[in-house]
Amino acid sequence: MTTPPVYLDHAATTPVRPEVAAAFAEAALELGNPSSLHTRGRAARRVVEESRESIAADLGAHPTEVIFTAGGSEADNLAVKGVWFAATEARPEATGVAISAVEHHAVLDAAHWLAEREGAQVTEIAVGPDGVIRLDEIARLLDVAGPRTAVISVMWANNEVGSIQPVADVVALAAAHGVPVHSDAVQAVGHVPIDFAASGLAALALSGHKLGAPIGVGALLARRDLAMTPVLHGGGQERGVRSGTVNTPGIRALAVAVRAAVADLTEETARLTALRDRLVAGVLEAVPGATLRGTPSGEHRLPGNAHFTIEGTDADALLFGLDMVGVCASSGSACQAGVQQPSHVLAAMGDDDVRARSAVRLTLGHTSTGSDVDTLLAVLPDVVERARAAHNPRRTPTAAATAAATGTTATGTTAGVSH
């Protein structure tokens, strides 16, 4: 019997929680379109509205502010495009979109689509070497172009390097100029405290599969007075700005996942932070040339995120090597159609292409254990040696690395690692 892989890619997607799977299955077996007026339709609508109320209560929102979507990318597109279109309709001079240079592509590409197709003026706000947005640049932009800025979008926490952004400070700067702020909080919800009302944000995106719900469901929290133009048409469901028959079982699952994540937040944050700090210390000790990226381990970093650049390696070789010894990891965002490219996040933090290609992201979640960290620390040094040898053919890997590559120990016996 083979050993299951060690899963260290929770930022890409995290396993569905058992109680969430049960809630999804129960709702999926019920018949009824939530927009139908008959008994079964009303029963489905009750599930949707009770779920809406549950999510609102857990995230500090009013139920009417919860707009269900098919995931975080759709929620981000609705916020950026929908707010921009509504703003320019009301004030034709408001053509500006300001985003951080380290946004997820759902925000980055939406903004640049507006520039290419609609003539939007997009400003990418620079970040420091830690991946944190420069508030002085936002202040300077607003002083010059505040009246012409339709929307600002700054992610709550970075999906690659784990840096938590000063969203409250961004909101305060923008409020002085009457500019709405959207935040992609896909990586933050369920991992750090979120209170939508207290945040002052105009909109906030979340996605179920980062929380232990199935892939394919998410939500946009949007302030009740926020004007948005629909970007998806067809039926006018979800406050008239998101058409389509709502995903009743997915929505039920999302509500259960949010409730579970929020209920366990304090304890789980402490547990994951301890695991992450042990992982970070172990990697930095065992792998010469490894550098932790993003903010230092602490309250300004996601509890489950450890992102490294490793000198003299290439991400493809690192990830393949880890996969061969039973460890699932990534180099950054999984939302780029499986194409490995230099990270735009690391480029914004000052890396050249070579260094940006030497990244590995190790992310922990609700199923992670100390044994997972132990396994990673045991296999990583040899994987790095092999990756460096592949990157530099004149470099000779150690005996241990060669043995690991062939599935044997240095003495010739079979290695006890699942492939």
C-alpha cells in the first residue's frame, strides 16, 4: 500500500471538510430551482437565504451584501469591471483603476482588459521587497487623480508570498477622496479575522475551495450602496448584478465551510503558525541559499504560507523533484492554465527572471500535520541538490541526492518514500 502524498499546496485548493461534503450532498439531493415559486423551489430558496445569512453573520456583513458567484475570479471581475462601468456612467471623467502590482490575475487581467477594451487608465501601485504595497504611492496617486479614479483594488493577503496588506490604511486614504476600494480576500477569509462592515471596504471577494468547500462557488460582499453594472446577463439573479441559477448545494457548502473556518480561527491560526515557523526554520537551516520571501513570520503574514526562493534552482525541477518523492507543492498561483512563468509578484518585489523562477511555495491547511513538515524537511535538501544539478549540468549531486533520484538509499536498498 502506497503512502498518500504530503500535501503542501493548500493555497491552491484545500481538501473539502467532511461536514461540508455532507452538507453539499444533502442539498444536492433536494430538487428545486431557487427561483421557482412552487414548494420545492421555495425550499431551495430557503437553503440559499439561510446560507446567505450565515455567511453574512460570520464575516460582518448584511445578508443583502452577499452576492453568490462561481468563485473568486468571477467575484473579482464583477467588482473591478462592475464598479468601473457604473462609476464611468455616473462620472465620465472617472476612468482610473488603481491596483497593486502583486494582485491575482483575476484582478490584474480584469483591469488591463478595461484598459485595452474601454480606455481605462490603469495604475499599478508598487510594492516593497516584502511584497507590501507602498502607501505613499497610493496617497500620491489620489492627490493627483482622486476624482478620476473609479475604483482601487488591493488584495487582503498575497496568494504567493503570504504578505498581508494594510487594507485599512488604503481604505482610509481612498475614503478622503470618495473612491471605493475592493479587496481580493480569497486567501484571507477563514485564515485571518474578517469584518466586512468594520473594514470600510466597498467590496470583498472570497472563494469556497480555499476554505474547505468544493471548487466552483464563491461570493462577493458588496456594500448595499455600491453601484455596479452587471458583467454577466441572463436572469438578474443576485441583486440584479449576477445572472444565472444559483448553485444551491455549493452555496450551502460554502456557508458551512465559512462557519467552520471562522469558529476554529483562533486555535487553527496558532496551530498553523507554529507549524509554519518550524517549517521555515527547518528549510533555512537545511538548505543553503534558501530565502524566505514576503513579510517575516508574524502577524503580517498568512499563518500557513512559507514561500522561498532557492538559489541555483529552477521551479520546474524543484516541483518535479518534490512530486517524485511524494510532496505536492507549487511555485505560485495555480490559476495560469498550468503554464510556468516567472512570477509577476516576485518581479514586482525586485527579482529578475532567473531569481523569480527559483521559487517554491509551501502552504499549510486544516489537514496539515507535524509529520508533513518532518517529511518535507527530510526530502527537501536532496531535491534541491538534484534541482541544482539539473540547472547547472557541471554541478555533481551528492550521493544521497543521486540515491533519492533513483529510489534507493546510499547503501543500495530501496528507499522508503512513495513516488
